[in-house]
Amino acid sequence: MTTRRDFMFFTGCALMGAETAIHAQTPRRREVVVNGKRVKTIDVHAHVGFPEAMALMGLKFGPQQLTTTMQDRIKAMDEQGIDMEALTINAYWYTANRDVAEKLIEIQNNKLAEIVAKQPDRFVALASVALQHPDLAAQQLEHAVKKLGLRGAGVGGSVAGLELSATVRSADLPPT
């Protein structure tokens, strides 16, 4: 039984309208073969979410979103021929104040580390970081990689209305 504390969901980028095809019987794990040799397949764009963290931003998990247990996700991966997934979380916290961002990301990164610890042969994870608070983001990334064993950071393409490639002065940034 999944407890509320352990509840998570796997989802697509948009967090909406995701569909899955999970069959009643589990077939043998699908293998991908190239030139007669089995190759390891890694899904580098797999999302997971934690309602406990989302609640800190006033967001709710809705029934239209894809929900699944870790065992169901692994079953779907086997059916699709995916050996491993690199988990990230859609960056919905880039508008959060420092205190909320700090708590939210602590929850997310700890839970990502728990998933990886339970199934290290199937999952790796990229940390969440608060890019709107660069000094905090650096601390979060260091902790996530050095202490939690996450592989790096997953980041969105823009923060506070600015593209990551934009050249800005700190005086141009909105107050935090």
C-alpha cells in the first residue's frame, strides 16, 4: 500500500493529459537490438512529481495527471524497452520566495534520492535547484550531488522571465 508520505507520480512535461498503456500481463522485458547486439536504452526525459512539494506552491495533483507506483512505472519501462530513466521535476518553483524554494527543493531532492536508492539499476536523478536564488541553487546542487548522489541538475529554459542565455546584470534582476 502506498502511503501519503510515499506518494509520487510519473508524468510528462506538461503535467497534463498524459496517457499510459499498461497491460494486464507483463511481457518479457523488451530488448533493443542494434546490429545484432543488445543496447542499453536510457530515457533522459522522464518526469516525476511529489504532491507534498507541489502543495507548498498551492498546486494540487489532479486526476488528469498520470499516476503510478514505482512498480507500474518499471513495468511500463520494460514494455517500452527502457532500461533506465533519468528523473527530473518540471520547474514550477522558479517564482517561489527563498524560504518556500528551499523547503520545496529539499523535499524533492530527498525523495528523488530515495527513488534512486530503491532502484539504482533503473533510475538516476537530476536535482532541482532554485535558479531564481543563485547562491541557494549552488548550495542545493552541491548538497544534491555530494550528499544525495544525484547526477547533476535539471533546469528550465527561463527564470523570472529571462532566458538562461540572456546577459544580465544583477541590478536588472527582480528583487528576491
